[in-house]
Amino acid sequence: MFGWKKRKNVVEERTPDTKPFEIPQIQDESMTKKYQKDHFVSPIFGTHVKDEIVIPNPTKRTGDLDLQLDGFRTKPKMTKETMEERYGTAYPEFDLVKGKNLKEAMEHQGKRRHRLNDPIVSEVTEQPRQTPPQPKTSLGDFFDKDTVKEARKDIQEEVLVDEPQPNIEPKPEPKRYPKKPLRQQYGSYKLPHTGLLTRPVKQATNTDDWVQNQIDILDRTFEEFSVGARVKTYTKGPTVTRYEIELESGVYVKKVTGITDNIKMALAAKEIRMEAPIPGKNTVGIEVPNEIPEIVHFVDIVSRDEFTHSKDPLTIALGLDIDGNGVYTSISKMPHGLVAGATGSGKSVCINTILMSLLFTYSPDDLKLMLIDPKMVELSAYNELPHLITPVITDSKIATAGLRWAVEEMERRFVIFKEEGVKDITSYNNKAFNENLDKMPYIVIIVDELADLMMIASNSVEEAIMRITQKARAAGMHLIIATQRPSTDVVKGTIKSNIPTRIAFMVSSYIDSMTIIDSAGADKLLGRGDMLFAESGKPQIRVQGAYISDSEIYNVNEFIRKQRPSEYMFTQETLVKKATRNESMDDLFEEVARFVVENEEASINKISKEFRIGFNRAQKIVEELYAIGVVSDNVGSKARSVLITIDELEKILDES
């Protein structure tokens, strides 16, 4: 189109080669030799190594090699006839799996494991032998001559010399924190013993006829009301007997519970209580009071192995259940408790058994008690004990101050836990045992009557109880509250929410039972120690509380007082002064006091300007400083002077 011409392919002719093609010689002729398979080539030294086995440190043995390398034979070497006569074969070393030779070999191995400094005891004669001499240098002199003569008479009497043991230092064992046994002696302090308690003589009573009569009455009552049920079995407790009722197929449980009043009238019982059904069983329980109730004594339950060998901290003994088993619990697991019931139902005796259980297992170094008794007579027997933080508190205002001190102590313990890197009292005490720190004792606070405290200072008491029950478990502080008025204005929901463990004694109404244990049943109890124990996370059980007399309490307390005097941490007067001072003291009092002492000037205008407060408030703080002796009195227009140093001020603030 544009005039281009198609180019023709031109094939050029190949010129002939002038020289033939040759492969260049890369390798030397010496390297092209065939590999000699019979020649050893070292991967490190190449061919300059002789092909022969080299034994490091060759040793030459001289003498009788059979005797040197045979540990089972004695010298001189025995002939085949002697071996056949003694062992029954000419080659006993090939027959070690049976006969005398096996026993001899095992004794040989056992004796060689003894150390040189330990005396060897023969397994046959069981007579102590003296320490053998030091081992010889060669196996040929393995036994002395006297031993060889004895070995020929009896092969079991030979004594083998131990091999020398290398001097290897044993590895240090990891430190273990020893568990404190229950009956440990604390230096000069000894725990009380059960000999201080009175063990009454039990009178045997035959109630089989009475029980059989009750069973017949129950069966007849069910038949009269056309209820398909019968008594399957019964369990006799110290106070009540529980009859287990088995229902026929298709019978409603409500048919049994609906005739409760008729059953009570037929049995002529004071009160009956029904469990419909019994937890964990397929029967309905009817608890009927015994004809002759038995008293459960404190010495009977505190002497059992469940209490004396308990590993749980702060274990207490409560009483016996219907099956006759001891009921024990740990305050550290509760971790706080509520005891409620009508007057004379057994609350104070229960508090006494709790205190006695703690005194039987803990010394004053491991346990501290704060007892609050507004009734003034229930806990006065425990005064002057070395376990008490302060004398038994009987005034409601002082009790409020004591609960505030408990809150401050709880906060102080948590600060120590944070500094030491631990999370609870158990971890801290383990670390204190290892690092020689001050041990932190458990603190148990017992309030015998909460209603009286709530009448005096409801808000402050409720706030203190809430804070203690929320956080004090990890700090080793536990609270047990008792009251005889279990109404909602005393046992409030904010208090109950953090106290999961409750003990309900006899109450007058169904509403009080619901307030204490959130269910009915406490209004059906018999009194005199009959209780319902509702532990956290477990079904409630009926318990007959243990009884301890005033004379037994006196004996135990006197036994403790004779060993140690009282070790109060503070007096009640100091507690009252501190509480009164804290109520009237301004929130900025400590900061203003340090400011005044550091600047050595008590000017009201400067205090008002520095802390941005009014003149009247600053003047009131200065008057409080004058009241405790920090600054001088106001003399006309002359400025007040500072009377103490900063160190003296810190002491005053600590005391207050």
C-alpha cells in the first residue's frame, strides 16, 4: 500500500570448522582416581589417619582376672567340684533366677547400698554390727580373711564392704509451712482441756414401746383420712423423733400436709414439724417431740474426733442432729452469722458454746475477741481474758465506736496485704512465718443484742455492719449477731444480704421465721436449744443445741486467766474519746493542724485562704487545735503561737 516490499529470507552458508570441539580439562588427573573402598578416610583429618581402633587410657590388669571381675565369688577361686557341692551347679552365675544364689545376690545388692558411716544390721540374725572398714583398692582384696572363713560356713553371714560414696551435697528441700496441730502448746500457755467440763451420768431410757405406739397412731390416721401412706422407718434424736412416711403411687404430698392438725391432735403432741419431702429422699418427714427429751452436753460434742482433729480454722461445735451426729461448722467459711429467736429459746447458750469452742482451740496470740453485750449480764463472765481486745462492751454508744474501730482495723489490714503482696490472712501468716513478720490474729466480733444498738444509732451501726460483712472475711474478721426481735426494722435486708449463715431458734410467728431463714419452720420449734441451722449453700437441718453450765464457763475462764493476764489493745475510755472526737472533728482538721505546725503560724485568714473555707469554719478548727494543746489561747490582737512540733502532733493524731 505504501510501496513496501516484502523482504526475502536469505540463508547464509556455514563455514567449515578449523579445529575439532574439545572439552576443557577441569580436574587434575590425581583427583580422577577411583575411590578406594578399603581405605579409611576421616571426615576431619582426611586420609592422614590410620584405620585402627584407639582405646583411651588403656589399662592392663594383672593377677587373677576371674576373681577381679566376679563379685559373687570369694577367694581363693573355687573349683567346679566345690561349686557343684555348694550351689548344685558348676556355673552358678548362669542360674541366678532361682535357689540360694538369687537370695545371695539380692543380699549382696542391698548391703552395697549402705553408707560407710551407718551401722550394718544383718537381715538374718537382726544383730547390730560395727561400721565396716574402708574399701580396698582392688577387687581381689574385697573381703578380709575372717569374713571369708565365715562365708564358707554360711553364705548368708558374709559382710560386704560398701563402695565409697561421692561427697554430693543434698539439695535443699523447699520450705513448707507446718500446720498448727489443734492441741499445740503455745510456750507457757496451755489450751483448756475437757477435764474442766462436767460429764453427767446418762440414764438409760427404753422408749421402743412409745415409738411403736406413735407409728400405729400415724398409720391409723392415714387410713381414716384415706391417704395412701404408711410409716417406712424412723430416726430417734435427742429431742424429736422423725418418722419417714412413704406415699403410694399417685398420692399428692399435699394430702399429708393438709392433715397436719389432725396428726398433731391424734399424737397429742405439743408441736409437730413436717418436711415434705425430706431433702435427698423420697419420703415425707414428720418430726414429733420425744416423750422424755435428752440434754446434749457440750463435753459430749467437743470430745469427738470431728472437733479435735478438724483442719478448718475457727471450728465451732453447735450440737447434735436428729441422727445423733455432731454438727460442726467453721466461722471462716460462714463467714458471718445471724442468731435469732425469742427470749429463753437458747440464744445465749448458743453464743456461749461458740465462745467455748474458740477458747478450746486457740491461744490469745491467734485469736482476738470483741464482745458487745448491751444486756450487761450474758457475757460478763469473759472479762479479763487475754483474748479480749477491750473489756466486754455494755454501753451502746461504746459499741458503736467499737464497730467503727473494727472497720478501721479492716482497712488497715488490707493496706498491709497490698504492701506484702498477699490476698488474705492465711497467705499473710504463711509469709510472716517465713520472713519473721508479726503474726496477724483472727478477730471475732459477737453482738449479743442487735436491737438495742439499732435503737441508739441505727444508721452508724447498720453502715459499720454492712462494711464488715462485705469485706472483712479476707482480713480474718468475722461478725456474729444475735437478736431476740427478728423484725425487719432490726434485721434489715442490707444486713441479711451479706450474712448467709443463720441459726433460728423458736419464734412466735411465721413472719419472724421468714425474716430469719426465709422459710417457715422456726415457729414449730420446741425451745430450750431446739434450732434450725441454715448454712450457706446447704439445706437447713434441725439441731439440738449443746448445753454448757455457768460453772463450766467459770472453770474454763479461770484456767485461762491464771496463765495470762488481760492484754487489752485499748480501754473503753480511749475508744469513747476517739469516737467523740471524730464526731465533732472537722474533715480538714488533720490537714490544717499539719499546716499550722509546719508554718508555725495559726492565722485564721491564712487557713481560710489556703483551704478555701469560710472564716467561721477556720476559726472553729483553730479552737479545736487549742483544745488539744496545739496552739496557744487568743490574747487580744496578738497572734496565736504554735506549742508543739510535728512529731508531737503525729503522736496526738495517732492517739486520737
